[in-house]
Amino acid sequence: MEDKIRLHHGSGGLFMQKLIHDLFLKHFTNKTIRSLTDSAILSLKPGKIAFTTDSYVVDPLFFPGGDIGKLAVCGTVNDLAVSGAVPRYISSSFILEEGFALADLETIVKSMAKAAREAGVVIVTGDTKVVPRGKADKVFINTAGIGYIERKNVHISQGRRTKPGDLVLINGTIGDHGMTLLNARGDFHFSSSLESDCISLTSLIQPVLMNAGGIRFMRDATRGGLAAVLCEFAEKSGFGIEIDETKIPVKQEVKAMCELLGFDPLTIANEGKVVLVVNKLLGEEVLEIMKCNKKGKNSAVIGRIVEDHKRKVRLRTSSGGSRWIDLPAGDQLPRIC
Amino acid sequence: MCLGIPAKIIFIDDEMATVSVGGVEYPASLQLLPGASVGDFVIIHAGFAIEKVDLKEAEETIRIIHEIEKVSRNNSL
Amino acid sequence: MRFIDEYRESELVLGIAESIRKRSTRNIVLMEVCGGHTMAVHKFGLRELLPETIRLISGPGCPVCVSGTGFIDNVVKLAKMPGNIIATYGDLVRVPGSSSSLEQEKGTGADVRFVYSVLDSLDIARRNPDRTIVFPGIGFETTAPATAAAIFHAHKEGLQNFKVLSSHKVMPPVMRALIDEGVKIDGYIAPGHVTAITGTEMYRPIVEKYGLGIVVAGFEPTDILQSIKMLVAQFEDHDPKVEIQYSRVVKPEGNSIARKLMDEIFEPRDDRWRGIGMIPDSGLKIRRKYQSFDAEKHFELPETEETEPAGCICGEVLKGLKIPTDCPLFAEVCTPVNPVGACMVSNEGTCAAYYRYRKSEGHGR
């Protein structure tokens, strides 16, 4: 009984077939993928299609609140969801390092299946490659996603209807994912109950789109954190943004770890957070809808779009001063000074 | 040189302490502060406790700062 | 978080700022010499709260900024040697030497690892007995005792594969040198955690010789503003002295155990400060008794040449003589993403902090 990935698992023959049947299809159970055709033949509502892809190389593979599999599904689903689309179909491609434990692969695949069910998507096609030991770091996953998007929501991903006075909202606490990962890597020996916020956002966003409208723009705050989303949007829209630090939800543990290491929570990665720009007249309503959802229970209005300081983001600090928020230059490094 | 944060000592084993801040626990060396005890608040810098936080002085500083604020507020009324 | 949140309340911060505004009638130049203070002023957005009369300049308080290209070049050289592991604080990783940085070397295969505590680098040494672990010792008197503690442990255990490349420096000589060089300073905001170790006695001769005030400041916004208020009061009353604002942590006598450990392992030496040059007795060198842990001796590293990139005026910025916008490279060639000099690459370097304040309302100085 094999317990590790070997080169023959990727060479298209008997062993690969066995891997697909015994492992992948055990957990990816839909008819389309089980037909194992070269392409998945799908139906979509007539209209616009949203399409995205992402690759996942996270280390460590398993962390509190998730794993690379859950990330690979939720990350791609969220790129579609924050564009205003309803995600439907996902592809998943694996690059496996020779010697990778089959049990770990199964855990990841099972996790992907669960995340897909929760997100209301189907993993309809996939691919598996195996590379020699040392040519990849355990496992890399690429997922691509397709969803349908109603015409009335197409403007959202560009934010073209943004106006001064529009409100900036976020659906919960920032920095949970990045600090969880940092801790999971074991470099700093922190003990805490912090978990990644990795979750699919479709079921949070669709009710808002259907019941309230007024969404000007959305983006998920992944690498580079909230700071990256705000800076990029300010630059793109040409407007200024004002943020109130006292309104930004941050967990105590994230604050504490950031203080210890000299990090700015605004620049830390998230995997279950969406930043929304909303018509100010509909802000309260959107907030209420989000707060009723468990994925948005800590939602808050954190700022607004302004005419002043065009293309720049100003933070009113919790101590009464203010400063600019800048695009982070790279991953933060722990400081002593 | 300067990044140091006040944390509470919750456990000591020989020269190493476990400190807690904001719900996060973390190991710190007491080699530079051997007199510290469980329950003390200490400043942690680069994994070492460098000094204790004096509770009385902390309260006094807060009192002075509040006093300054009160005077400022009264003067602007 | 206790002893943090209560010192950040905005009413208190604004209250102190208001009282500073009332008290400050004459132009005054204050210098902070601690990277932690530079960062805090930026993070809490304190500059705009100060009145026009106060000019707050950042001095050479960033240990990375003052270490010079020669030190980085030596660390890079050691990183390139197969068999070496560089275990370093994150502050150093992106600093450019004359041709490369640790980050670049890591990208081409050098074994460079971040540590939060120097004790982690001892662990790496224990787990890799066939490799040599080099720890670049940066920082001032707050951090030097930690390095001393590590060398002390290594000596006790006979951990011969652990080496320290010391670039540790001490504050008082540079505080004097700046004024001797003609930098106009009316008061120093002194580093709180450095002084928690050293005690305040070392500042007294500076006050006596130069007639300026020194206030030992904490790192929360109310601490920094209260310290500025105290310095302004001393200045307005023509009463320069040493005062401790950060009394909850700093005692006049400091931490004698930490100092004893530092003295056991290190001795003073003349040291080069970027942009200032050689300052007598301003650096720390590992004593002969512990020289087997001294990377300089072990690797026979040569005296370093200091090379400033053409056009870079980090030196004058570090001294507070020029501001970043005076530099021809600032924001055009030299940016946080593409730093030329250390003042830009280090998050708390004056140029990096300035880049973030640019076009701010208020005084942006």
C-alpha cells in the first residue's frame, strides 16, 4: 500500500488512474468530474461570465482555521464573489512533489470538497502532475473559477460609479490570516487561539447585491491587506479616501502580535474579508444585512470617499493624529527597532 | 533598539518565562531581570524582559496626563 | 492591552498637544535619537499636532541606518560562504550594502533566517553543529545585553559554531558628536528603553556641557507628547536638565544586571557612524576572553571601506542637517521599494518616514 506520491502517479498510466479514482474522485463526487473527459462541458445562464485563476503555494500547508485546499477554493471563489458574480465551477490542478504524503494529499482534497460544498461551487475538472523531489515544495495548487454575473453588477469590479461621500465598509476583523500563518511557521513561538479567517464570501455578498444594491466597488483584502486595497482603489478611482482607525475591527491577539513584531495590521493578509464602497444612502442598510450574516457579524463602516487629497488614503489614528496609508513595499519583516 | 511591549509574566521555569499580552502567550528570557515574579508586568524586547513596569509610577503618569488634559479642556472653554 | 491602550487615548493626546501649543513661545529644535520614537511619531500621526515653533528632527537612532555599507558588505560576504547560516533580526535584511543585501543573497541561495530573539540563533547553532551560525549584532544599549546573554550562554555550553558580528553602538558619544559637529539641538528626546538599561547618569555631562535638556521618553503617543512638553518647559524656563518621563519603566540607576553582562562580554571601541564618521568609544567590541565567538576574528574580516552611493546624502539627513527633500535622489530614484541609502530602506529611517508624510498637512518636517 503506497503512502507517498511517486513519479508514476503523474505519468498518465495505471498509477495515476488509481490515484484519481481512489483519492480525488472519492471526495470530488459530481457527475461532470467523474466522467473524466478532457474538458468539462457546462451550462451557464446567458449573459456575462466572470473568470479568474489563482495559484496557491502557502507554507505551512495546514494551519489553524484551514489548509492549502480550503484556501485554493475560497480564494478563487472570493475573486468571483467580490466582482459581483455567482461562482459556479472550479478547476483544480495539482503539482505534487515526489515523496509527498498521500494522507496529507487526501486531507487537502477532502478539505477542498468541503469548501466547495459550503461555497456552492462544483469542482468539475482537474489535472495532476508530479515533479522530482526538490522541484516543488510539497504541493502547489492552481484553481480557476467561472461564475455568471448579472449585467447590472458588471461595473462593480472597476468601481466606476464611485462618488465622494460613499462609505467604505469591511465585513470583520483584519490580519487574522496573516498572523495565524506567521505563527504557524513556528518562528516566533506565540501561543494563541487565533485562526485564519479563510471562508467563501458569496453567501455574504449576494444578499447585499440582491436586497440593497448601491455597491460601487468590492475587493477582497488578501496579500497587502486592507492597506493595499485602499491604496490601489484610491489610485485607480482618482478620489481620496479617509479612514477612521477606531472603526477598523482588529482582534486583540492580532494587535498584540503586531505590537511585538512591529507590524502594521493594515498590511497583513486576510482570506475572508471584503472591502466594499457603498452609496452613502444605502450604507446603513448594507451594514445591517452583513451583520445578520455570521460571515459579517463584525462588519463596520470604516471610512469614506472624499474629494480631498486625491489618490491618497488618510488614516485618522486612534490617538487623534493622522497619517497617510501607503502601499506596502513587501512582506513585513519583524523589527527590533 | 526600542521596540518593547509590556506583558504579564504568567509562568516561570528557571530563566525562561511565559508572558501574556492581548491573549497571546510568548516565551521571554529573564536573564536580564532575574528578580521578576509571576504577576509582574515587564517590558519585552527581542525576546528578553528588560525591566519591570512600576504600577505606582504608571498610575502617576496617567494621573498627570489626565490633569494636563483637564486643564487644557478648561482653558479652552 | 494594559499599559498600552490607556496611554493612547485621543482626548489625552489632544489635551497634551493643546498644552504644548500654549507653552511654546520660542522656536525650538528637538531631536529624537531612537528608531522606536521615529516610528511612533509616524504611526500615531503626531507631527501635525505640534505647533509651528517646534521643529522635530530624527537623529541617528536607527541602528541599521548608522551601521554603514561596510558592515552590510561583511554580512553579505559571510552569507555567501557555504556552510554559514545568517540568523538575523528582520531590520537588516533589506538594507543595501555597496552591491548587495541579505535579501538579495537569500534570493540566490544563501541561508538567511529571521529571528525575533538572539536565543533563537543559539537554537539554530545547536541544531546545526556542522554549520557556522553568524548573528549580526545590531542595536544600541537595549539590544546589546541580549547579544551579551547569548554569547555568555554559548561560552558556557561551548557552542563553538555560534559567532557574532558586532555592530552594536552606544548613544551618549553620538549625542555629543552631533552637537560638536554644529547640529543645532535645543533638547533631546532620549530613548526610553536604552535608558531603562543604562540609567540616566550618562546624560548629565551632556546637559552640563551643552546646556540643553534631555527627557527620557516612553513610546506611546502621550509619552512622546508629554516629553516634548517637558522639554519645551525646560527651554522656556531656561532650565535644562535630565528628566524621566517614562518613569514607569526607567529608573535613574537603570538595570545593573544587564549592564554587568554587557561589560563582561563587550568593551568600548572607536566606531564608524554612517554620515558622521569615526566617533571614539561609541561602539562595542567583543572582549578577548570571548573572541572565539567574534565573527570578525574568526573570519578575519578586513577593515571596511565606507562608500556612499553617488548623490546619497543619508549622512547629512542622519545628522538632521538636511531634510530628505533636499536629496536629489529622494522619491525619484530612491523610494521604499527601491532604496539607495539606509535612511530609506529602514522603515524608521528619516527618508522612509518622510516619504510617507509627504504632502501631509501640517509640518511634515
